[in-house]
Amino acid sequence: MKKSILASILFVFILYASIQMADQEQSSSGEKDYALLELGLIDSSIKSEIKSINKASHIDRSEGGEYDLGDYPDTLTAYLGATPTLDGFIGEGEYDDAEKILGVSGWHSDTPPASENTKDLSVVGWVKHDGNSLYLAFDVTDDVIYGFDTERWLPSGNPDANKLNYDKGWPFWGDGIELMMNSTYKWDDGSRCVGDGRSWQFCCSTNKSVLGGLGVGGLSSGLPLNEEVWNRYESWIRNGDMEAAVRLKDKEEGRGYVFEWRINPNPCMMIDDTTYVDLSKETKVGFNIELQDLDEKEKGKGNFSNMHHIDYWAKVASNRKTDLKSFGTLIIKPEKKEH
């Protein structure tokens, strides 16, 4: 009788341990797959098979089920305006001639959304052009700045995330914004950013930059991660074709930071092999904005690499946000905005 009871207990214990090990393996694999997906290292044709890595990612936040991808339903307009000064300060009236961007309420999230608490994470942005360059500015409210209010902790899946290189570093790692552009305004079910003027993902961080290194905010290159793309992006930064000013807010302004971002259409907005976006003509390009928030590591428990919030502007499913068909539309107009 005793042997029978002991055998039963042993069987239950082995079964429980097997289930726990399977869950851990699935979680680890899921986080790895998500990271590869984010970095552009998994082909989009198989990414529909990848499961979300946390419960928040399983939640369908749309009212009518899955979003209808490929219609570019979200739009912004870049009107002709005065040339702003890229200094990290939003001067009085400097962006009155620009279209305003408000978030993150109404945006879409890979994590539990931050919109319930605007001091946790919110943003006011602007977009315009001066006939020569495209300009975006972002005034971000963020109550905890990674690397300044916290240690520069690293994700368990990548202890080299803060390195500024293509083989190990994550350019998106830190508080910051990622812009995505598809200048061709063409896509199919499997297309993603190629990493040249036709389509790209570019990261701007409070935590690090190609020009300043770790601890100095600025452009920190982008995705997909490979040597050719990294060298191209770095040349854009060093040549001034892609330029950003980053400033942490003073205490009197509240917690957060300001980005001002300039993009030169040639070479950064290519329509085909010989043609670039002409800002003097009305043009549509694919476009998305992603806002990333790292707080203390424990605050992001259950999310990808413990990131506190990952919110993006275009209305797409979380695991499709980097598909070209999933972007929104930026309409470039040659006329000034009506007041």
C-alpha cells in the first residue's frame, strides 16, 4: 500500500516537473522568436506562426477583431513650413505650421498600454517639411528615464544590447522612438524594410548614439541588423542626411525628453533606383512611429525583455507592425497648413 502511494506521488511529481520544463522552453523560445522578429532576422512569411510572448500580446485590442492590414488607414500630413532649429527645444510657435501628433492614448501596444497614466508615458509630436527636408519633433513625458533614473540594466536575452554594432547591439534598446518609412508606397504580404532609401526602420534613443556613444542621446542606427545596412545608416548619420537633437527635460518641465529629427529625401526617401521623394509635389509614403519605454527591470515583467511599454501609432496587430503593408500613410503636401 505504501509503495503504491509513493509511486503515485513520484508519478505526479515527474508529470508536474515535465509540464514546468515545457512551459519554460516555450517561453524562452517565444522571447527569442520575438527578438528575431523585432530585429528583422525572421522572414515575414513564417512570422504568423510565432506566438506572442506574454499575455498582453494575446489580447486583441481592436473592437472588431483583427485589423484589416494593408489599407494604410492611419494618416498624417506633412505641410510646407518654416525650417525649425534642431536644438532639442520646442520654441514658441516653432511648430505651429505643422500637423500635431498625440499619443499614446489611441495608439496600439505590445504591452499593457500606458495611456491610463499620461505621466508614465505620453507624447506630443509634429511633422512638416521646408521644401528641402522632412522634420519631426516629439515632446515625450516619461516618469523614469532608463540609464539616468535607473541602472543600465540589460535584457536576459542579450547582455550586449547596449553595444553600438550590428552583430550584437540592439539600436532600439533604451527609451526612445523608432521611425519606419516606406517611400515606395508599395508592399505585398511578405515585404518588410530592406534597409535603404526605399524602406527603413531607424532608432533615436536617450541612452546612446552612433555619434556620442553610450550615455549620449541621438540616432542609434536601425533595422534590419546586418553589416551592409548598418554601414549605410551610419553613413547617413555621419553625413548629416539623417539628423536628430535629443535633450532630457529640466526638472521644471517635468520628466521626459525632446527629440527633433531631420530627414534628407536624398538618399533617405527613395522611390526607385534613380528617383527620390520630391517635397514640392504631393506624395504618399508608408510611415509608422514606435515609442519605447524602459523603467526598472521588474516593471516590465512578462513583457518582451522586460520593456515597460512599446506603443506604436499605426493600427496594426502587434506581430505585424514591421510589415510594410502594416504602416500608416504620411501625405506630403507642397502647400502650407491652413490655420
